[in-house]
Amino acid sequence: MEIRRAESDRDLTGYAQVWNAITPSEPITVAETKRRLARQPRRLYLVAEEAGRIVGSGFAGRTDSAERAFLAIRVLPEWRRRGIGVALYEVCRPHAVELGAAMISGRIAEHDSDSLQWAANLGFAEVGRDVELVRELGDETPAVPLEGIEIKELTAADHDAIYVIAVACWPDMATPEPMPAPPYDDWAYEELRGPVVFGAFDGERLVGYAALVTRPARPDVLEHGFTAVVRSHRGRGIATALKRTQLAWAAEHGYRELVTYTQEGNKRMRAINEKLGYRERPAWILVRRGV
């Protein structure tokens, strides 16, 4: 077995094929992987090859928190229990140290009992869960206008104001500990790479926003980015109105479904999603351990 850094087109294609086989709900493309690597060259992409076939992949990169690195190990089911996953992990782990991380984290589908046990054997413990939700699109009802609130599509001129909202609201997410918003460039790359961002205005003041981002491997699907409303304006139906606006826009523009992730403890957003007809899929279990 050979483990090496994925740099060639063949290796990056093999990396994507393994990832997509294990994680079909979050498919990736080689082009997007290359763009991310060019933007963050300290990302580590690995492949494990056996008998001329790429059968495993590994990833290590930084997270929004400077103290944590994110690791993702994938091995095709028929090649498991041969030490490939551990071998990939033992290459990824030192890279996390090089990134300055004190903790390493990962996400595992709750129905993947083998991977959960594998992670537990390596000292990872569950620290939270992300609930994945899907909404198939049809004939969507536009949002009911809210008194004193105007929802409209945002432009590049609004990006700085959007980021102010993100900075204010990011720490309110139901994560194991408060998490500050990422630096502007990282935030913009993730949140503004989609076709549209809607904002909620109270007069001239932006008080909330909701972004839709693309999935390069699934052009008929959009993913919800962050949905944020400032504390002074919560409980007034603004988040629901933003999401209804997104549903109507996506349906009008020919998209088939929307996907979103909500922290298990975010009961308010889960209630909004349920009201809007989103269906829950098995959760992603968040695991963590020290380096």
C-alpha cells in the first residue's frame, strides 16, 4: 500500500471518487478541490493506493477556530479493516500539529457505526450533532410581507454590511463552545460563492441575511449558507420570511432541492425548517480529540 499527497489529476480524481462513494450526500468535484487547495495551500489531501487502485483518502486542514484542525478519513467499505484508515490518520495527525492545532475534529454519519467505533478507538469523543435537512422544491408561496421589514436581493455593495451581521451572529450558533466568525476572505469565499444573498432591512438598516450557495457536483441543488438575524429583531418571523424568499427564488430559477444543516441544539431554526417542510436526514456526529 502507498499513501501519498494527492496532487496529480489522477490522484485528485481518485480522492473525489472515494469521497463521493462514502459521502454521496456531499459530493465534491476535482475542480472545486483544486480551487480550495490553491486558496489554502496548507490543506493536505492524501490518497491510499493498493494494487493500482485508489481505495482511501485523507484530508487535514484548519477550521474557523485556530485551535482546531479538521480531519476526514475515507476508506472504501471492501478495503476496511486492513489498517488503511489508521495509516492515513497517522499522516494527517502530524499535519494538524504543523497547523498549530491543539484539537482535531471530524464529522461522521450517525448510521456509519463502523466509522464511529473506529474513531472511538482512536480516542475521539462526540461533542455535538449537525442535523441535515432537505427540502424538495415545487410551487412555492412567496413570503408574506412583514410590517416594517423589507426583504430584497443584496449586491456586492452590501458585502461589508453582511459581514457585520455575520460577526454579530456567528457566536450565537449552538456549537459546543462559542465560535467567532471566520476572517472576511474565508467567510466571503464560502458564503458569497452562490447565486444569491437576501437581506432583511428595517428602514435603511440591514438586520438579517440568508445566503444560498452552489454545490459544484450537484448543479440542481443549492445549500443554505448562514441564516442570521440580529438579536434585537429575533422572534418577528424574519428568518422564516428569508427562507420563504429563498424557496420561491430557487424554484423559479429551476433548482430541484435545497439542503441545510442545523445544530441539534438550535431548536428555533429546526422548528422553522420543520414548518417550511424540510425533511430531516440522519445527523452528522461531530467528534473531537486532542492532537
